Amino acid sequence: MKQRIVGFHQDEFGDWVAELSCNHQQHVRHQPPFQLRPWVISEQGRRQQLGAELECSKCDREPDYLHENRSLVRRYYDELWNQRQLNQVSELLASDFRFRGWTGFVAQGHAAFRDYVEQIRTAFPDLHYQVEWMLAEDNRVVARVNCTGTHRAKIFGIEPAGGHFSCVLFDTFTVGGHKLKSAWAIADRHELICQLKAISTP
Ligand SMILES: [Zn+2]
């Protein structure tokens, strides 16, 4: 099935990956360096070489409910975190949504989740989550996400110095009744804290 290409990113091995509108990813070029394939590293070149769509064989093998689960997780990052549309909370999250953030914060329910988003966005106002891949099976979704932001308020006891950070995190979700029932985030906190400290210590 042909799917629209909605973006590109490099994975942990430096390979280029196309993000498809069906929420699947597809490798488009393996193994850096890319000097011999300059089209890989320019957006215009990729558009010329690949076009606007790619065939997605994963879609044909996957049942509809897994598409729906992936789509919920995609919207969780895009709408609730990146676009901060907190009015979408009741559409995407079950009323007893259970949550553990990568800071270790644990909460249940919509109001507590909204407070947490606000708290994190205060520390990192430009926080952005880039989904690298998702695995969906039964009622579970696991996502590997790259998180970036600029440190603007005290967190983990570290005073802000306006430094930029980038860290990897894994989120596991459970889904039920067409909504997310739980999310559990695990970040490379050691790496994150080292980055924040390195920036704030002159
Ligand atoms: Zn697909």
C-alpha cells in the first residue's frame, strides 16, 4: 500500500529513515558516510529521488486495531507534547490514565497529567519529541523517541543555564477502549543529567 512520506530522520546507526503517514517507518539509505549519495542529506534531493510516497508492506500485514494504537501514540507526542493541545487530553487518554514520566513523577488522571506537562514545559519550553520507531502488539505500544529542549527552569536540582540537550527515551503504552490507558517513560537520565550539568557548570 502506498503511503505519504511525512518526514525523515537518522536512526541510532546514522541510517536515514522515512516516516510514513501510516505511522510506520522505512529505511531509505543505509550506512553513512553519504558523500557518494548527496541526495540523501538534502530534503530536496530526497524528494526528487523518492517522490512523495513509498510502498509500505508493513501496512498489509498489520490489523486495523494496531494502526489505531500507533496513531493514538503518535497523537500523544504531536498533539499533547509538541503542540501542547491539552484540550485533547480527554480524547486521547482514558479518565483513569496512569502515568510515569521520565523525571520519575507518577500520577493518575487527566488533571495530574496536564500539571506534569506544564511543569516539564516550564523547565524546557521548546521541548520536542521525535518518534524514531514504534512497535505495536496486542494492547501495547513501545516507542523509541528522541527528546530535545532548552533548559530554562530548575529540574533535578540543576539550575538552568539555557543549554540545549538531546536524549533518548523509551515509552511503553497500554491501550483500551480506543484510548491510552497508561504510559511509562524511561529516559537515559544519566546522559541527560550529565548534559545539563556540563552546560550549567562553567
Ligand atoms: Zn504502513
